[in-house]
Amino acid sequence: MQTLPTVTHEHHERLWHYVNQLNVMADCLNSDCLDTARLTERLPELRELHHGLTSQLIPHMEAVETAVYPTLERLLAGSGATVPMAREHVEIRRLIDALGEFVEHPQAHADRVAVLALRRAMLRLYVLLKTHLSEEELYLPILEDRLTPGQEAALARALDHMASEEL
């Protein structure tokens, strides 16, 4: 039986690959290795990155929103502690959608202004995810301290099951 910290760390380890890819690709955009003339050369990498974010990160966020956030709110007497994290999920989805628009219609975004806008979106997503995933880890001690072992195990199963369905 996996513990909540183990499940969380395993999920986050899978997601860090895509977070780091965002940074590498954004850096590439800055150095003109993804100039508009060479956009099609890097399009497969952008598509893979977008696919990973939509197939792994989004289901992880949905699992956290469904299983973890309500539990935290209940444990913290409805203090609204997860509201900032939920807002970040909205922004993360928006930025992933912006990346998806670029990936789906590259010819419509094949000018330097659009490439710089993509770079900006990727950097914002990178920074947001880097911070967000680290902050999610901060909730673990609260959950471990306030849940019974059975409740913690049930939450770990729910989180792992929900995320595994899409992974």
C-alpha cells in the first residue's frame, strides 16, 4: 500500500520532466533556435510537451481538486487555504491552452511577436508550476498530522487511482 507522500512524490516526479522541458524550450526561443523560419523543426517537441501537460498534468490537477482540496478545506475548517492553489490551476489551464493554440495552428503564429508571446507563456507556466508543485508538498504534513492512517491511505488511493486513469 502506497502512502500519501509516496503517491504525491511519484506524481510530481513525472510532472517535473514537463516543467523542466518548458524552461528548456523557452530558453531555446530566446536564443533564436526556434526562429520563425525553423518553427516546424521544433514543432514535434512542442507537441510532445503539450501532450504531456494535457495527459499528465491536467489529470493530476483534477485529482488534487477532487480528492485533496476538499479534504484540506474540511481539516482546516473551511479557511479557504486552497483557494489560491485552485486559482493557480485556472491560470495553468489557460497557459496550457495558449500553448495548445500555438501547437494546433503554428502557421497562424509564425511571426516573431507570436514566438515571443509563446516564450512568455512558457516561462510563466514554468515558474507557476515550479512554485505550485513545491507548495503542494507543503500540504502533506498537514494531511499526515490530521488524518487517521485509514483516511490518509484512502486519500492516497483516491489520488493515485484518479491520476493513474489518465497517466
